[in-house]
Amino acid sequence: MTTNKKKSYRTYVWCISLILTIIFIFPIVVLAHCPLCTLAAGATAVGAMWLGINTFSIGIFIGAFATALGLWVARIVKWKLPYKSALFLVISFLTTVLPIKSLMPGYFSYYLHWGGEYGSILNRTYILSHFLVGGILGVVLLLVAPKFSLSVSQRRKNKTLPYQGVTITLLLLLSAALITELIL
């Protein structure tokens, strides 16, 4: 590294360390709403991509974020709608993941050969976005985590550990991201 790059890197690390120190020493109440959270998630995703994190892994966390946000809003809204949680989950996914997808490069092909002539729906090559597939996996993991936590509680004779649900959710997401980082 040249001297200017070393100074720039040191300044960058110093600024980030200072900001994190201030945040952890002087916690504040944050009142944010969906567009601000989405912007923050997008900025975090682009920053993680810039640091070299795979877009598939980023998609896992952004998909989980969109799911948690949609389910949270569904609980707050007092409307009586059939499938309200699913509706808000889909809306949150579409308004969070799809706008960020345009910033995330990386595609892979998948050849589906279930039958018929090549070119039919069941026999063609599909091009899929790493980020979008990771986002869908994040949705699935976040929806499976409470059931997994419940099974852990039942095995422990209906006793839950402190922060068990959060811990299991984070472990599932981190495990999936780590596996994709190692594979892709």
C-alpha cells in the first residue's frame, strides 16, 4: 500500500471506530419508519458488498429484515383482513428487496429439466439473481425460526432460554450466510 492509501485507510478506520464508540456510549431512541429503514438496509447492503460480502449472503439478511418489518407492521395495523400478515410480508418484501436488487450484481443460471421440449416452462435455463434468491431464503429462515425455537422449548420441557428466539434466528441466518460465503 502506498502512504496515501495507508493514511486514508487509517482515517477511515478511525472515523468508523469513533462513530461506533459514540453510538454505544450514548444510546439514543431512534424513531424510524419504513422508507428510512429501507434506505438504511440498502446502504448497509451496498457497504457490505463493497467490503466483499457475497450478494447472496446480503440477500439473506435483507430478506429477513423485510420479513420482520412486514410482520411487525401487520401486528400494528388494526385492519381486519384475511391473510393480513402474509399481505404485509409480501408488500414489505417487494418494497424493500426489489429496489435494493438493482444495486446488487451477481446472477447464476439454473437448468430445469423436468420434461417437455427445451424452451417450455419445465425445460429451460433460468437466470436467477443471487440477491433475490438469498432474500427468499432469508424469508424462509425467518419464518422457520419461531417453529424451531418452539421445538427447542418443547425438548427442554417448555422452558425457554433468555433471548432464545433471537439467538436461534440469528444463528440460522448467520449459518446460512456462512455456508453461502464458503460455497459461492
